[in-house]
Amino acid sequence: MFNATPPSDLEKYIDVAQGVARLGGNFPVYKRILAKGVDLPAYTSLKEALAQGDMKNAELHAHTIKGVAGNLSLAALFELTTEYDALLKTGVNSPELEARLDEIFPKTNDYIKWVLENIQ
């Protein structure tokens, strides 16, 4: 599937086989959608809403990221944003979850780029 040895923790962040299966096995469509998910503007909007204390919009953007992550089988990001989305719906932020998002989102982004560069 890849023209290089994948990072050992790749599937923690992105499960390509599951993502392709979600799209009925249509690999070209998965690759095209995955490429669009690399620079998700919702992340920037989420960070801005959190900085402003706007939990309603923060939840909206977390929910958007969760949906994209679920559809593309971005496992770690999906798991985190599912938890974060539920918390933000209560109007509460968590600095711990925000810090985890700041770690997981860029790493997921890096792995998406790796997959796009190395997939056959």
C-alpha cells in the first residue's frame, strides 16, 4: 500500500484501509478527500473561539473536526474531538483537552501528508 515503511504509530492516527472501506473501497475518492482535510480551517476557528471564551462556536468547530476525522478514519483525532465536543456542549473548556488537541491535530496533519506522499 505504501512505497515506504510507515511510521510505527501511523494507525493510531490514520487508518487508511478503514477510511477507504468507508467510501465503498473507492481509493481515489478517499485520497482526494484526505488531501482536502490536511489544512482544516475548523481547527483555527476552534482555537479562536476558545481564546474568546465562545464555547458555542468552539463546540461547533470541534463537532466539524470530529465529523471529518470520523469520515476519514483519523482515529486519535476522532477520539479526542468526540470527548471535547461533548464537554464543550456543556459550556465548559478543558485546558488538558485543548493541549491534547494542540498535540494531536498537527501530528495527524503530518501523517496525512506522509500518507499522501507515500501511498501507491
